[in-house]
Amino acid sequence: MSNALDDLKRAEHRDWNARGPAWAKWAEPLAKLAERMNMPLVEAAALQPGLRVLDLASGAGEPALQIARAVGPSGQVVATDLADAMLEGAQRRAAAEGLAQMKTQVADMEALPFADAAFDRVTCRFGIMFAPDTAKALAEARRVLKPGGRAAYLVWGALEANSMFRAIDAAAREVLEGSLLDRPTHPFRFADGSLARHLADAGMEILEDRTVAYSPEIEAGQPFWRPQVEMMLADRLSTLDKGARAAFEAKVEANFAPYLRGGKYHLGAETRLVVGRRP
Ligand SMILES: C[S@@+](CC[C@H](N)C(=O)[O-])C[C@H]1O[C@@H](n2cnc3c(N)ncnc32)[C@H](O)[C@@H]1O
């Protein structure tokens, strides 16, 4: 691995470990919303009881928990992540629900610690963009899939189409002098539609490549943006004093003002679903 890619991987590992407690804290309050966002991915994975599924970059358990329910006690889900602190929420939630078919394991999606053809499905929600070497990560997904098995990825669409991130990123640029897009491994890396080409280059047959849009409406009067702020920026916020943090939050709140109509925030969100099959 080149030094630049190595440095990126180290930075991702460090920052996601710092964000782990925030993800564990907010996973349950956000579970219903997460399940709605998971639906296109879970449906595209064509799950059945008894399947063995590898979920990459599982974080605090999305969509691994939902998949574990779908494959049932005769199936298995291995929920993996580069950062062990991110998996703590996943582990706790699976135990609380008694999902014995789900286990967690630290794993870098660019170097998976699993045998060839070990899984029926590979899934990944909002994770593939953070692996510095995309070709390596997709080749690994193909390798661990059985012939005929599917890999399904959900990634973010453009920053401009995602009002939550747009408002938070504008505040980060103004107050923190940083951006969610500072690194090449940023959340919107595959908004350009290039993931399907990468997946085809890895030797997968493309089954789906489409945009999924949402129009969430949120009641005014609550800091609905706080979970996302803490989850995306926990590492940077921990360096701020009280005053600077308050200034940042005031800026975030102000950036949502244009979306407020009739007592509700009218937001937009856009994701991209890319599904491939190993021939
Ligand atoms: C935005 S979170 C998504 C978590 C979860 N899938 C969800 O949608 O809620 C991105 C996750 O990717 C993980 N990640 C980053 N680089 C990775 C890599 N090379 N291999 C596996 N996971 C990685 C991070 O640790 C983090 O948990």
C-alpha cells in the first residue's frame, strides 16, 4: 500500500474510533429512521432465511441488525468494521434483541479475514467511500462471495441534495475551518455515479444502479440535527471549548432556517443504490 493510502486509512481508523461513542449513543433513537433508509438496500439484497451475510462498515449496527432479523436464526450475519469502537453499539443492540445469528468482528474491507466464497451476500451502507483503495475493497467483496451471490451498496448522493449535511458542512467550513469533504475518502465520494463502474471493473455483473430520494419533514422546535453533528464531527468537536461549540451549533441552527415552512423543516436526502452479482 502506498504511503498516501496508508495515511488515509490511519486517519479513518483514528476518527471513526473517536466517533464510536456518539454512534452508540444515537443508534437506538435513530433506529426507525435508519430502517426506512435501509429498505432499498435490504430489498435489493434479496434476503431469505438461512443466508450467510457479510455486512461491511457496520458501525453501530445498520443495516446488520435488520438483515439478522431477515435471515433468522438459521442464517448468519457477520457485522464488521475497521474501528472497534464503532462496533460497540452493534454488539450491544444485537445482544439486547437476542439476535444470536449476528456476530461482530473488526475487519478492514480491503483485506477481509474470511475464506473465498464464504458468503451468500455482502452489504454495505454508507461505508465503501471511506476505504482508500476502492478496487481492493470491491475485489475482496467479490472474493468472499459465492458465485451467484450479491453485493449491495448504499452511498450518499451529492452534498447539495442532502440538506442535513449541507447545513452542517457550511457551519463546519465557517466556524471550524474544515469540511466534511476535506479528505478524498469523504461521504459524497460516489455521488458522481462511479461506483457501478468500479464494481463492474471488479468483475461483478451490475443488477441495479439508481438514485433513491427522500423528503423528510421534521417538526420545528428541537435540535434534530444534533445526532448527525455529533456522529460526523465528534472528533473535531472534542477539541472545542464551550463557547466555540455554542457558536458552531448556533450556525448550524441558522443554516436550517431556509428549510422552515409552516412549522416544519422540509429537508431533502439523496442516496444511490448499487447492486452487483458475482458471476
Ligand atoms: C458512516 S459510518 C456507517 C456505519 C453504518 N453502516 C451505518 O450506515 O450506520 C462509516 C463506517 O465505515 C467504517 N470504515 C471506514 N473505513 C473502513 C474500512 N476500510 N473497512 C471497514 N470499515 C471501514 C467506519 O469505521 C464507520 O463505522
